[in-house]
Amino acid sequence: MLLVEDDADSREALSCLLGALGLDCTSVGSAEEALPLLPAQRYDILFTDITLPGMSGDNLARAVLREQPDVQVLLVSGYGAQAPIGERIPGARLLGKPFDLAQLRRELAQWVNPIEAAS
């Protein structure tokens, strides 16, 4: 999984949480840090905040999908369903902030079997 979150404390907490759920996670603070990782590593899930400095999370998702079309996309936003996403991203899921562990598990369980077992 590729986790992109600009807030360092949130990024660290999410990375630890995802690890506790049995997921391998590469975490970075911006889209610009994430993009160079794509040629060398395949990711099953992109978990990104929409509101990032520089390139937005939804534009990052589009770029990742061009490189890795099988990646699953989970966008998170404090704006919830009103998140400022331009063009629709097919298959992407949107999770509003703040979210709890049960919500996160439900969103990820559709893509990752260990999450279902951890529920």
C-alpha cells in the first residue's frame, strides 16, 4: 500500500495502524514524493488525502492509475462527500475524516483479505 498524507503525525499514526492490520505500507508526505516510487514498486492500494500541498490527492490517483491501472484508490478528505474532486475516478472510494477504525476496516476489507480476518 502507498499512503500519502501531508500531516506527519497523521501519516505516522495511519502507517502504524495499517501495519497493525497486517498491511505493508510505504508512507510519504506528498504526491511529489510518491510519483518517483511508481516505476520501482507495484502497489495494490493507494490511500491518499485529497488535500495535499502541490499536486492534489485526486490528481495523484489519476497519475498512479495511468502507471498502475490495477491499483485500488481510497481517497480521504475532511470535506467528506463534498470533497473537491474534479473528474470522477472510476473505482475510487471516498472516506470522510475523521474516520474510526471500523470505517477504515470496512473500506479496506473489500480489497484485502487480512482486514476481514482482523474485524
